[in-house]
Amino acid sequence: MPTDKSDLLQGTLDMLILKIVALGPVHGYGISLRIRQISKEVLQVQQGSLYPALHRLEKRGWLTAEWGESENGRQAKFYKLSPKGRKQLQAEESNWERLAQAVSLIMQTAQ
Amino acid sequence: MSWRNFLGFKRGSAKKPARDAQLDSELRFHIDALTDENIAAGMSPPEARRQAQLEFGGREQIKEELRDVYRVQIFDAAKTNLKAAFRFLRKSPSFSIAVILTLALGIGANSAVFSAIDAILLKPLPFPEGDQLVKLGQLRRNAKSPQTFVAPVRLEDWNRMNTTFQAMTGYYTEPESETTGELPEKVTRALVSPRFLQVWGVAPAIGRDFTDQEEHVGGPDVVIISDRYWRNRFGADPQILSRKIRMGTDSHSIVGVMPASFHFPERDVDLWSPIPVDAKIAQIRDATWYMVVGRMKPGVTVDQARANLATVQAQLAQQFPKSDADLDVLIEPLKETTVGGVRQSLLILFGSVSLLLLIACTNIVSLLLARATQRQHEIAVRYSLGASRGAIVAQLLTEAFVLALAGAALGLLVAWGAADIFRALAANLPRIEEIHLDARVVLYALACSIVVALLCGLFPALRGTKRGLSGSLAQSSRTQVSGRNRLQWLLVGVQVALAVTLLAGAGLLLRSFEALGRVSPGFEFAHVLTLHISAGWGETANINGLSQRIDRILDTLRATPGVENTATTMTLPGVPGQFTTDIRILEGEQDPNHKLVAESRFVSHAYFDTMRIPTLAGEGCRENYDAIQVMVNRSFADTYLQGQMGIGKHIEMIGNSFLKSGEIKGVVADARELGMNRAPAPTVYWCWNAPSPDPNYLVRTVGDQPMTMAQTLRQKIHEIEPGRSVFDISPLSDHLDDAFAENRMRTVLLAFFAATAISLACVGLYGTLSYSLTLRRREVGLRLALGAARSEILKRVLLEGAGVAALGCIAGCLLALAFARTLAGMLFGVTPYDPITLATVVALVLIVAFIASLIPAVRAAHVEPMQVLREE
């Protein structure tokens, strides 16, 4: 078990999901796979948090969902980013950048 | 949140199996994909699946959580919100109690007044098709006299010749002596024309209506009695229909008992007798006796009836030019006649309670705002946990709604007692017996609570959930800026303004009251008793005999030890009651365009001595029906006789065929006969002691307590008039008090509202100031630590409170001046823009504001700087 796995705050999870879905329509398994891949196995999402988050984002109108056929022929639910979701993603991204900058500034001066 | 999900609690439950199935498929897909992954990594299929399922976690758990996401639908959300609201309110009991009590008072008073308005103004009269009932009258064109009674024969003509009415009927009431028992008892008797019960649409509870035979001359003497009379006098005897009563010399059979709820035309009518429609005296076209009520045909409007009756009267005018040519028909919906007079007072009352509720609401908004600020941490946490703004606002609104509902429930208790309060304060209100708590009032209270919840809860909820505030999670109270409280200060200012307006109104009314008390009436009413002796209108057939009888009574009473003087008068002096008539002076040039108008009063010759009104010129007058004598007052002499005393001239009352012209015998001083708040008008006193069979008798007693003579007077009168009952013995001062009962009620109520308003404003000021200082304790502590004097802090806080109060006072004064006109008609001796009242009110409010600011100010000045700075 990797020891440097990080815990994700729920707000951050929403943002990550939105970013992944922005790259193209994807089902729940695909999202968890991509998060693992792109973060080089650092981040792993608990399925217990992933699906509630997905359904919540869908209810909020930031994602839209459709049932379709997956690569192996089975029926899966695909999520897409809605225009509202796109705007929300932009807002969250700028927030995150600001926060990250502030934290890193402090870490630098503390040294 | 999509619409479908918002409303979807019903759809949700129908879709549950479908959605469950979908959730299942979605999760199964993921597990299958994980299984495939594991197989590709080299596990055996069953092992792969087991690992996948382990890694995935509890499927049921996830499904449950997913279901939770959808279960936040309106029904469940409401239940959760309610539970949370109750929990929250229980945690802060003093806050909840304060709000609930305030709302109980506000909503309760509002519902109480609404119940009165509903019963009196809104509901139709308690008769079948009550809106089709109208009051009719006849008016002599161009005459100033307000008399509108109708002659019986004309009533029959109207009833026969119209096309828009089902039926019309006439009635009048008079006191009567019932002599069945040992002593004569007074009863109120209503004499009615045919079709009486038909017009009202009510049948007797026991027995029957009058028959045709009984309504004609020569028929049997019968009466219908009221429910109250049946119970009090006959003990609710079931054999009532076989009994008789004696009135005067006649014996009457009882043929019916009316239901308990029927008390028209007057509340204390004991029995109804028919007047024979063909009686000789009822055929005189000038004999105006009746008050007339008519029932229009279904679907007929008042305007149609008015036009129809105008045509009918025109036909009568052609047929009987001498008596009918200049008569107009008056018609007014009966409900309007009954309640129209109190409409303005009731509406003003309603406006006042609504204003009070508004003030209470601003107080509560302030409190809720403070609460919302305190809960910012809680709200911010909920945001970060993913709640939507709508959900939090809904929760806060639910809390407000629960408070409002509790306040309304308590307030309904207040409204329940309202009927009793109204009865105590204003027993003369029409239809007061119909006021009670029914479904409409409860619905109104509910509506009030919803409006209050929205009004009070929405703004604080929206303000408290502004997303930018979530930054406060990281922020401590270190940087509280007092500018955030600007809104609450505005609310306090509004309350102060409203309080000032109400206080100004109450102050004006109180000053009017006081001015009325200081007015010199022009006559002396202390030590004077008034009484009535029963008599019947039939006695007017022998007018001289009637006059002699009354004279005899007056002389006998005057000779009684303890009695100084006696007199009769048609209308009591000082009690508002007008009898404006057109007058013509027979001598000198007649100017037909210049009608003389004067009040006419009918008094016996000793009236002026009895009431101590000085005679200024000439001698007194004497009763003489064939050569009437009159006295005039100084206003009349100055206005119409050009300063000459005019003694010896003759005056005629236009439009009255019963009285011949009278000779002016003297001039008396002015007296405020029309009421203390009216200046004396030119008045003609007709020297006639018998204007009606039962005028007001005035008895001036020697001693201090006039009522102690009551029994003696009763016995004396019984000696000379054994068949008559004496009733309504009371001091004249009681009547003068009663005349202003409505005025007094208004003043008391407005004063009560003003007092409540100022206390609400006081509490509001105290609360806001306390809260603001709590937030700024660090600031205060810093100042003290940096060397500020405690007295300086005290001064600053007091000035803060005074500043807001002053601004509120200015706004309030402007409001009061704007609304001054509505009070103008009820004032006496003060203008609505009276500066002294306003100045006093402002001073009072500033003092109260000072007191309200004192405690928080003292507390702030005693802050321990080290303790506060150390806290965090």
C-alpha cells in the first residue's frame, strides 16, 4: 500500500471530477481510473465518496448523465460537463491557484 | 437542482425501484471493470471478483448514500428542517420565548381586530339574503331636517306600487308599561306594520306570525314576544302560547316567541305588536312614524330600486300634490346603515394593530439577523459539506416559521378574549354579539404567521447565507466592523419613528379629551337627574290633555322636598343630537333664497331655571298649544335678528304642520347643547312640554347625591300615575360621559398602542446596542487599554444610541405630520400639527432611548481590557 497517499477534501474531489469529465464523457470507473493514472497513483478515490459526489454534482446541474455502451459492450452511465459545470470548474480552478500560491509563499518565507 | 428533483417527492417514490435498478447497474459495471482488471493482473476469476468487491466497499452502503442524495426532496427536507428547528429553538429558550411572546401579542391583537371587522363589516347581516335588505326613508327636498320617518299610508302606497321589492315594512319602538303583575314593569315594545317578519325572513321559534285579521282594526289584540323576555319574565314557560299580558287597559294574547338571535329593530325589544293598517290615524299623509326596511327582489340592485321608487314617488306626487310633491325617497343598504358609522374607527384600529405588528416584526428581523451572524461558522461548515444555498435558507425559514406559528397559536388565545374586551370597551358597537372566533379568524392568523415568517425570516436568511461569508471560517472576530450593523440600526430607527407617530396621535387625542373637560358648557349639569315615564303615542290624540298631565307630574315632583326644579326636554343638553330646522321670521321682508337655519329644541318653561341657563332679555315662556311661545338664544339673536332683541316677532318652522308659528318671548344665553365639542348654534327653544308622550324629564335635586332621590321620585310618580312605569333614572352627567364613549375607546386604544410601540422600540434599541457592543468588546478593550477614560466610552455609547433615536424621531415627526389629517375630525381644541405635543413626544422618546442605552453603555465602560484582549 503506497504510504504517500493523500486524503482528499470533499470540495477538492468535486473539482477533480469536474476536471476529468471536462476532458470528455466518462463513466464512474473511468473517472477513478484516470485520477489514479494522471496523479501517478498518488490519489486514490474511495468508491464510497466517488459515487455520492457524482450524483450530487449531477443533481446540482454541473454534470449531465446518459446511459450508453462502454468499450466492452456493457451498459454504463456516462457523465458529461454541462455549461454551468464548466463555469463552476473555472471558478474552482482560480480559487485553487490562489490558495496554492498563498500556501507556497508562506512555506518559502518560513524557510 | 433540477425542478424534477425539487418537486419529485411523489415522483421520487414512484421512480424508486427504477432508480434503484439504475444504481445497481452502475455499481455493478464498476465492479465488473475492477474484476476484469484483477483478472488481467493474474488473479483467478472468483478471487478477482472477491478482491474487486472488497476494494469497492460495501455496495449496500454506497447505494444507501446514493439514495440519500435523492432523498433530499421537499417532504423529507421539510421534516428534517422542522426537527432541526425545534432543536435549535429549544437550545436558546430566552430568544425563542421573547420572539414568540412578541409575535403572540402582535398577531393576537391583529386577529382580534380582524374578528371584529369580519363580524361587523365583512359578513352579511344575519338574515337570509341579508344583502337584499335596505333602509328606506322620505326626505323633504331642500329641507335641512334630518328626519326621514315615513308615514304609514305612504308606506302602503310604496309597497303596493313598486316593482323591485318583495315587501316593505315599517316599525318604531316605544317604552310601554306592562301591568300584568302587581307593579308596572317597563317593556320595550316595537309597533310594526304588516309583513314585518316576511321582510326579515325570520319565523318565530314558537308559535306563528300575525294573521291578516290581527293586522286590521277590530281584530284580536296579539303580541309576539322575544326569547329574552320569554325566559326572564315567563321562565321559559312551555305553555306560553296560552298566556296573555296586560298593557295599560288592554289584554294581549301571546301568539309567538322569536328565536334568541333575533333582536331587530333594537337590541332590547321585548315584544312586537301589529299596528292596524287601516287605523284612522295611520291614513294621515303627514304622520311620519315609521322607520322602514324593505327586502328587494332577488337580483335587484340598489340603484334599480332607487330609480323605481323615485318613479313611484313621482306618481304619488301627482296624486297628492300637497303632501307628496317635494318628497324624495332615500334608500341605503341596511348593512351600511347599521355599521357605516363605525367603519372608520374600526379601520383606524386595524391600521394601528398592523403598525404594531410591523414594529414587532422589525424587532424580530433584528434579532434574527444577530442570530444569523452568530451562526456563520455553522453555515460555512454546511456549505463546505456540500449543502446548497437553497437548503440552508429553507432551514432558516423553517425556524422563523415555527416561531411564527407558535406565536400565532398563542395569539389566537388573545383573540379569543377579544370579544370580551370589545364588549367591555364599546358595548354600543353594532353587531357586537356576532363577534366570535371562527375558521376565518384562524385562517387569518395562519396567513399572518406565514407573512410574518417570510417577512422576518427571508432577509436574515439570505444575508446569513451569502457565499462570501464562508470566508469567515478562517476569519476571527478580530476584524469586526461596526458598519455591518448598519442594517440593524436602520431597523431600530424605523421602530422609533413608528413609535413617535403612534405617541403623537395618542397625545393629540388625550389633549382633546382634556380640552373638552375644560370647556364651559353654558349650563350646569351637576345634581340633575334624568328619567322617563312610560307613555304611548296614542296619547298624542289629545295633545292638550297630554300637556296638562305632564305639567301635573312636573308640579308634583317640584313640590317634593329635596327637589329644586323640574322640566322636560326633547333632547338632553350636552348630548350630541341635532334637530336642525328651517326657520322663517314672519315679520319683515322675506328673502326666499336666504333660508334661516337654526336648531330647534322642545323644552318646558322651567327648563332654563332647571339647567341654570340665564335669561338675557324678556320674560320666560308659558306652554300654550294654540299660541306657541318660543325663546331664542343669543347666537340666534345676533345672527338673525341683527342684534335687536326681536321680542314679539313670530317664528315659523318650515315643513312642520303640527306646530303653528311661535312668538319670541325672550333671549337666553348660549349653551353647548349640541355637545361639549361643538360651539353653540343659533337655537330656537319651543316652549312645549309634550313634544312626545315620553320626553326626557329633568329633575334638579338639592343634595350632593341626586341618585338617592330616585326611590322617592318613583313613589311620588306612582301616586299620581299608578299605571305607568318609571325607568332609566340616571344622573345627567352619566349621559354626558356616554356621549363620548366611542371617543374614549379610541383614545384608550391608541394610548395602549403607543405604549406598546415605545416599549418595543426600547427593547429593540437595547438589544441592538447590546449586540453591537458584544461584537466590539475587543475594540472597547483596546481603547481602554490604550488609555481612554471609562466615562468617554460611556459617552460614546450613549451618543450612539441617542443619535439613532434622534434620527428616528425626525422621521417619526415627518410621518406624524403626514398622517395628521386622518385624526383631524376627532380633535378638539388642538390642531393636528400641534407643536407642543410633538415636542413632548420627542422628549419622551429621547429619554426612553437614553434609559435603554444606559445599561449597555455602563456594561461597555466596565469592560476589563486585559480579560477581553486575552480572549480569543
